[in-house]
Amino acid sequence: MNPDDYSSMAEVRAGVDAIDRELVALLGQRFAHMRAAARIKPDRGAVRDEARKRQVIDQACAEAARVGAPVEIVADLWEQLVEASIAYEMEAFDRTRG
């Protein structure tokens, strides 16, 4: 599916819907990694790592720039994603170590 070839909103919507399904599947995989991190990290204090958070956001921004996506929007999305991931990992840590 190439957006440059679309001639109808139905095509645009079908393309967006397909990408959304892929994004949700990838988010599922990402959160599975957060569960693994919660299982592996030695203590709850290790869950929040500001240096790693900055690295992840910077990498996402660099990739956004590389592919021509809006860097500021990606930065904001990744800030929210990483914070949600940290909260999820904390909950997983507490559940498994509770």
C-alpha cells in the first residue's frame, strides 16, 4: 500500500487501519519486553532509568528524522510511551515480587 497511489478516502482509511493493527501488535511485543525487564531487574529502584529513557527517546527521534516523520510529535509520543512502559513495568514488578 503506497499512499502516493491512493485516490480515495477508503484507501487512506484502509491503510491507516492496517498500520494501526501493526502498531498494536508491536506495542504488545514491547510490553512483553517490559514484563521480562520486571522479572529480570534485581529491585524496584532499577525500573526507572532516566539515562535509558533519554536514550530511547533520542533514538526514536533520530529514526523519525531519518524516515521523514515529525520529530516533535514522535518525541511527545515516545515520552508518553516510555512513561506508560515504566508504570506498566512497576506494576509487573510489584505483581511478581509482591
